[in-house]
Amino acid sequence: MPHDDAAELLRLLRTLKLRRAPMKHLLDRTLEIALNNALSAYDSSYIALALHDGYPLISIDQPHMRAAAAEGSAWLPITQFSL
């Protein structure tokens, strides 16, 4: 990613009203997703959180999006968004 694009994304990220998402209660589901889809726990945790909160997963990673779909999570390609 070009430096200017990365800097702009970081600037935009700082404007978002983000909240922390405790993951302890999602560990079992995260592991299940990881094992079912041959994904890392890190990637699977995003799917578990999306499912739990009812939000679509936003990603560019094809295995990640396929796993989200297999688990019943809506997903959107990050390429749908622009600066």
C-alpha cells in the first residue's frame, strides 16, 4: 500500500468511534471456526465477533471470506469501500 494511502487510512481510522470487544466469551466459537475452516484463531476471532454482534465481516482475504460464508456470517469485500 502506498504511504499516502496508509496515512489517509490511519487518519480516517482515528475518526471512528471504536469500542473494545471482549473476546473471552467467544473463545470456544473461535476455536470451532478455526478448526472447521483451517484458519488461524486470530482470523477466526473476527468471524466469531461478526457472528456474535450481527455485523458483516469486511476482508480482502479469500479464505477468510469463504470461512465467514461457511459459518453463516455476511461479508463484504474491502474493495467495495473507497477513501
